[in-house]
Amino acid sequence: AALYRGEFSCGHPLIPVYIEARRDFTDPTGPDYVWGRLHAREPQQAKLLYGMAIDTESISFFKYVLEKYCSLTVPGEERFYRSLDKEFSRRLLIPGLKSGFHKEIKLIEEGINER
């Protein structure tokens, strides 16, 4: 919603919180590695949760924006669990995001150019 009001900011206070939550969820070297603990107990549930938390198009878009426009490193890689051809899906990720979110990307780029 803030994006459509022209209020996108890489300095938003929730961005570091979001990045830390993703790190806790996905980083196998981190002390809280949530996904790993869940996967040890319930592998199928862990895969479903990863699919909802990391593998969706909208979540991939957030990661793309934070990395491209805010120069941030966002932990957690898409695994394309539901894809029959994961390499094909991986190659199409960025072009697909650019196509599917072209209006949002345009708003971000316009906002960046105005500053």
C-alpha cells in the first residue's frame, strides 16, 4: 500500500526485522534455524511452510526489490518445490517478476529517480 502512495523506502524500520526473520527461518548456520528444526520433525510440513514463506511470487518480489534497489542481502533462496523443472523456474524467476510486477517496479524506479 505504501508503494502506491509513493512511500517506498529502503530505510523502513521493518526491513531489518524482515531480513532477520528470514535469516532465523532459512540459515542453517544460525542458532534459530527454524526450518531445519521443523524439517527434522515434520519434513512435509517444513516443505509446505518453506513454499509459503519463501517460494511464492510475491515473497520473491520482496527479495528482488530489497536486493536490487536497496543493495541488501536477503537470506533464503527459492527452492521451487512445486516446479517440475526447477532449473527452468530459476532461470525465469527474475524475468517473471519483472513482468508480473512491472507496475510496482515502475513506481519504485520513479520514486528512486525523484530523490
